[in-house]
Amino acid sequence: MIDVNKLLDILLYQKDDPILFNSAFFFYFFAFFLLCYLAVGRSKEGRVWVFTIFSLYFFYKACGMYVGLVILSAIVDFNLSRYIYDSESKRQQKGLLIISIILNLGLLFFFKYTDFFIGIVNDLHLGKVEPLKLLLPIGISFYTFENLSYTIDVYRREIKPVDNFMDYLFFLSFFPKLMMGPIVRAADFIPQISQPYVLDSEDIGKGMYLIIGGLFKKVVISDFINQNFVQYIFDDPSKHTGLECLLGVYGYAMIIYCDFSGYSDMALGIARWTGFKIPPNFDSPYQSSSITEFWRRWHISLSSWLRDYLYIPLGGNRKGKVRQYVNLGLTMLIGGFWHGASWNFIFWGAMHGSALAVDKVRLDWLKKRGSVVSGWAATLLKIGGILLTFHFVCFCWVFFKAATFQDSWALLHQVVYDFQPGVWLELYNGYTAVFWVMLLGFILHFLPKRTEQFTEQALSRVPVVGSVVIMVVFIWLLVQVKSSQPMMPIYLQF
């Protein structure tokens, strides 16, 4: 006998149990989705409708009735983009674009930053306003930027507006990229909608590698390190030695990479299995030998979005060196604020913006000098650059992760003034598994690209039935590894 109430609890939105890629419910959802999607695989309209319906339901399971915001955003920008393109008046085009920017950013600011500014008003004693305590709609930061890039590209005449509303709603609601991106451009995605759905061995191998790798990063590495070590350190850094705090920062560097890139990899893998190719969002960022290179490898879709729609419109490098450095700083400052409504995020963005400006000065100096270092000297410089960049990024992660500035400085104080290296053996004995998982994460991160290519090629030779068996066995093993319910992704906790 089916328990209707229990079934409704599973199918309806639960605030404390949103759908996640690494939850058991998602695997059933995805399996049922694939069956329906394959059933209509030969029909473009069928694929669009099935994918859109499942995506909107995914949104509903993730954030309840806020799914209406996605539909509303799609309606507004679908029509505004057409008005912009059809208008022959440059002034009218610009006015419609401004309306689109105000509506999109206004929606984002209302849900994400209202309480932040209310807090500022209260702190400055300019009034006493009760915080609204709004629930942040999941994915709003991502689909807001996708809407903006679409209308701006139409305004620039770089793309033509979509004729079919369902195509645009499909693009905007595409569930694999909902939670943690990547930020997909309409110009890259929408032309693929009309292409025939063909799944070859390369798609199967690449998709399986990305999905399995993403799940491994999220469940085995990120969740395990966070649950068993890092969360204790950041809850109250003053209670831990400097060595514990430093290892906690290294652990968080691996957590945020595995959490964010793991979700992105799963999104890319799912998209690949459904006939869509999305550009990679991470490229082994901790292998970077400079902060400039780091931002070419970390959250690539956000970096390129900020470059094309903020840095370049601000003037980029076209208005002199000083203005270029200012533009870099402003771009990263806004990028930090985009991540969350907190002074910690703003400070994090400011530090990265300053570092990018300094690195630009260094690169300009090297270019003028004209000398080229080679051999062992070049290798040592590269290794030194990697170590320096990684530790600067880790220093910035302290402010990104800590709940307050006070907690950030408390952790740094422990590292500088209360390091206590003598507790290493006791610490190792207490967290042996955690440290080995951390080491495994860094080893996998620094593996050469050919290892990834070899694995993908091996998986592409596996028959479809074998692929299904591998996925089922892998998921079963993950279930055995997990000792608790799936945690919210790092970026959804802000």
C-alpha cells in the first residue's frame, strides 16, 4: 500500500531538504528524466518540452514557488530582447536595455542584498529597520547573469533574439547548471537546441568521466573533509592551534574547489549525455603560477562574464595603465559582492582585484625588460609562482569562508602567534583519514591532462550497458561511503 503522505513529502518542495545532485532523490529524478528524454529524442519540440518541464520541477524542488521567478525572468527578457532588436532607434534600444538591466539586477539585489543594506542602515544608526529575512532563490545569481548577457548581446547585434519562447525558457531553466553554474551564454547554447540528438561513444565516455569525477569530488573529498575537520576549525578558530587552523585553510581550499568544480563537472556531464556541450568551468586552478593565470582557470564562466560585460565596458586596458588597474580592482570588487551579501566577500574581491593589478604591473615590467628565463631557473620560478599564488588564494579563502572579520583575524592570529608544530603527531592520529583524503585531492588535482584524456578514452570504449552498470555500482559505493545526509553546496550556504 502506497503511503500518499510520504509520497507527497518526497515529491513536494521541502525547505530543509532541497534537491541536490548527490541526493538519492536526484538519481531517481535523473533516471526518469532520461527515459522520457530518450523517448522523444528524435523530436526537437519534444526534447525542449520534456527538458523544460523537468527543469522547472527541479527548480521547484530546489526553491519552491520561487520557480516563478525563472519563468517571469524568461518572459521579460524574451520580449525585451525582441523589442531591442526590432527597434530602429538607438536611443530606444538603449532605454530598453537599461530597463532589462534594472529589472534583472533589481530582482537579484532585492533577494540577495536587501538585508545587507538594512544591516548597514541599522549599524550607522540611520534608522531601525527589521530585516526581511528573505529566502535566497537558488540559482538566481546565475540566471540573472545569463539574462543580462543575452539582452546585452542582442543590443550589440552579436546575436539575433530567439523566435520561440520555449527555446529561451529551456535555455534559462536548464537544470544541470542551476545550482553552481557554469554561466552559459545564449550564443553558445541556443544553436545546439535545433541540432539532432546524437549520442556517440565520446559523449558517453566524457559524460561518464565528468559525472563520476564530479560525484567523487563532492561526496568523497569535499563533504568528508568538511564534515570531519574543516567545519570544526572555522566554527571557532580561537579554540584550535595555529597548525590546525593552517591545515583547516588548506582543507577548505580543497573543499571549495571540489564542491564547486564537482557540481560543474556533473552539469557538464549531464549536458553531454543530453546532447549539449558546455565549456569547462575549472582547469586545475591551483596549478596556476600567477593570480592572473588563476582567474583564467577558476570559475572560467564568471571570469569571462566579468571581463566581457564589466571590465571591458569600464574601459578595460584602453584608457591608460592607471585606469586599467582601477578597472581590475572594481571588477573583482563587484565580483566579490556577487558571491554574497557580506563585507567578507567584498574584502575578498578587493584583495583579488589588488593582486591582479599588481600582477599586471609585474607582467608589464617583464615585457619591457624582454629577458626570457629558461631551464632550471624557469622551472624553479614556476614552482615558486605556484606556491606563492596558492598561499595567497588560501589567505583570501580565510575571509571568504569565515562568518565574520573577527573569525578571520582570529584564525590568522592562531597561525602567526600560536602555531604549536609539536601537536602534529597527535593531530595526525586524530584525523588520519581526513589528511589522507586531503592529500588524495591535491594529488588528483595536480595530475597531468593526459591522465584525464586516457580515462575518458577508456570509458568511451565501454558499451552502453556496461556504462549503466559502472554508474550503478559507483553510486552504490557512494551511498556506502556517505555517513550522513548530503550537505548543501558551499555556494548555497551564503
